[in-house]
Amino acid sequence: MLPDLAGLRGGAAILPELVLTGTVFAVLVLDLALRRSARRGRVLLLVTCLGLAAAATAIAGVSAGAQPLFYGMLVADGFALFVKGVVIAAAVVGAILAALSPEIRRDQLGEYLILLVCLTLGMCLLAGARNLLMLYLALELVSLPSYILAGFRHGDRRSSEAALKYVVFGAAASGLMLFGFSLLYGLAGTLDLPGIGAAVVARGLQGGLDAQLLVVVAVLLSLAGFAYKVAAVPFHMWCPDVYEGAPTPFVAFLSVAPKAAGFAALLRFFLSGFGAPLGFPAPGEFPWPFVLGVLAMATMTVGNLAAITQDNVKRLLAYSSIAHAGYLLMAVAVGSPLAIRGVLLYLPIYLLMNMGAFLVVMAVHDATGSETVDGFRGLGARAPYLAVVMAVFLFSLTGIPPLAGFIGKFFLFAAALQTKSMFFYAVAVVGVVNSVISLYYYARIVRACFLEKPADAQAPVRVGSPAAALLGALAVPTLVLGIWWGPLLGVVEKALLLPR
């Protein structure tokens, strides 16, 4: 008798992942075939960008309705499709940055691009995962290429140290997460997220205090893996060292895309697995919103306070990334439709301003060899274009109007205030105070650019046309979306379908 294959039919819904898989093989074959060609790098970059563009086109062609795939292990709903689009856009920018950066040797560009597309494939699967096993496999497909890319600069001690720390923390977080998943499976008898929530709650209420404690332990262990992926406290320790030691093009990508996929998985884990919105727990239920709210406050506070003392700009932006994870965790804790809207709106905005800031850091480092704040001294005179766009990105990260970052944070804070809960009022106040604190260390860089003179006479910092064009492509939407965010909000509204 033939097996029932109905559950395996994905049709066009799985086409983006298939295109990314084909892109990996195409780049691999071309990298071997063109090994002695002088145009090898350009061809590989072109094929990679075309493959990513084809995957984005495939996403646009998928029906917005929720489509369960592979017996419900994956789902192609508007929520997953939107996050996949953000991840692929970040991959395009990341591939171009790698081609522009001298940190990635020309003979290794093919390997880098292959790993980057594999990483993107893992994040696309993670965004649509609705099964604990698929969640774990997708997270590992994201993690393993990341470890390699973090240590991609062979012979560089800092890069090797970054990769080692990344592997150690990643292995510990993955082990904790897998143990938590095994407990959830034992409690619920299923790996599918929609069936876990009801089964676990019923088991906890019927089994008394011991069963409830086991549920809490299982979810906390599972949360460790998500917290590691988004660099939330206390699983953030790897972030500054990896950001400092890894190649800047990869750091720019790492700061945005895995964070987007990680938050998508975290939202689906809690909202699909434990009911949407989280709201406030009923009697006998564990207060997960409060746990996530406390985690959000700790993450944004630790990130911003630690960033104040940093002199290396990449480490500074690493702690900034931790703080922004706290802002997003605040919305996850709320769990309302407005909060999900805020997360989805913030992700593409964060892509623009954070990857733009890292591109400026890369340009300054390539010209001066410095990654410190002192390397930016006098940049307003040596490279006015770089200085201006860097100010735009940094002030947008702070959340100053009328830049896009203000709109993103507005929706996040509005979701917390809409709950009319004193606890979430406190979380929002902590978020606003931390945004004010962040202005200090962002303004340090801007002050160095425009109000300080370099210690020694230095030649102007020259920016190539491709880098200048990419900076403009990131800076202009950062300006425009702060005034006219309607079209982006319309796309987000279509992505709010999150199935139980």
C-alpha cells in the first residue's frame, strides 16, 4: 500500500526554500568551475543576488492564507512570509557587503556566500516552523553556518576566539532548549505547537503542583534557546565578543536577520503554543507575560548601560543590539495584535538603520584601520557623506523623530501602554528611560564625527560608488518611513495572520 502523501504537498508555499536550496548548489558549482576566472567574484555575487531575488519573488507569489506543510511541521502564513522577506532582504545586503569588504578574501567569497544562503534557508524554515522538532532543526541550520562565518578570518586570533565563544554558548543553549522540548513532548504527547498549549495547561491543572513546576521548568529551558538566538539577558555574553571578532559584513547580517527569525519563532512558540494573545494568566496558570516583561527590562537595561563604556564601535553596536532585543521582548510579553504589529513593523526598520551603521563602520575601518570612536573623529570633514548618513542611522536607532526608528518604537511602547496594566506601564517607562540613555553613547559617535578633530592629519575617507549607493538605499527609507509609514504598515497588516 502506498503511503498517504497528502500531508507532504507544499506546492508553491515551499518554493522560496527550494529556490534558496538551488542557489546554494548553483553557487557551489560555479565556485568550482570558475576557480581560475578573474570575474569569479562578480559572477558568484550576481548569481547569489539573483537567487535571493527569485526567492523573494516566490514569497510574493504565495497565497496569504495559512497553509500547513509537511503534516503541519511548517506553515506558510502571512506572518512567516513577512519575516522571510525581511531575512532575504538582509541576506542581499549582507552578500553585497561581503563583496565590498577586504575582510573577505576574493578566493573565499564563494564559500562565504554559500554559507550565507544556507543560513538564510535556516531562518526561512525557522520563521514558519510550527513543530518542536522543526524548530530545533531550523535553529541548528542557522547556528552551524553562523559558527563558521564568525571565525571566517583564518589566522586572526580575535575571529577564532569569537567563533569558539559562539560555539560554546550556542551548544549550551541548544542543549538546554532540547531538554526543554523533550519535557514538553513528554507532558503534551505531541510536538506540534498548536496542540502543546492546551495539553500542557490541562496536565498542569490536573497534576497538581509537581506537574505545574515541570511545565515551568520545561518552558524556561526552551526559552533559553530563543534568548540565546536574540541575544537576550542572561544569554547575551557571546554577543560583544563575536561582534568584535567576526568579519564586519557578517556582523551586520548577524545583528538583524537571526534576530528577526528568532523573534518570529519566539512569538509562534508562545502565541501558537500557549494562546494568542498572552494577555493576563487565568488562576492556576503561570504568568509568562510577567516573566518575559522582566526579561525585557533586564535586557534593555544591561545592553544600554554596558554600551556607555565601550570604545570599540562594533562592541558598542553589539550592546545596542542587545538593548533593541529588550524593546522587542517587551512587545512579545504583551502578545496583543498591536504588539505583533509593532514587532513586524520594527524588524525592517531595524534592518535599514543597523545594517547601514555597520556599513559605515566597515568603510571607516577599511580607510583608517580603526574600529574605535576615535577613528570617527573629524569624519564630517574627511567624509561628509559618511558622517551624515551615520548620524541618520544612529539617531534613528535612538528613536528620535521624524526618523523611522521613532515610528518603530512608538508602536512597541503603544502596545505596552494599551494593556492598561501597571506592570506594563512600568516596562514601557523603563524602555523610554533606556532610549534616553542610548542617546548618550550614540551621540558620542556623532560628536566625534562633527565636533572633534582627528589626533593626526588624515587623508579624506573615500567611499566607492557601490558602497555609497547602498548607503543611500538604506538611509533614504530610514528618513522616509519616519514620515510616511503607511505603505509598510499596510504590508504588516496583511502579515498579522498567526494560526493557532
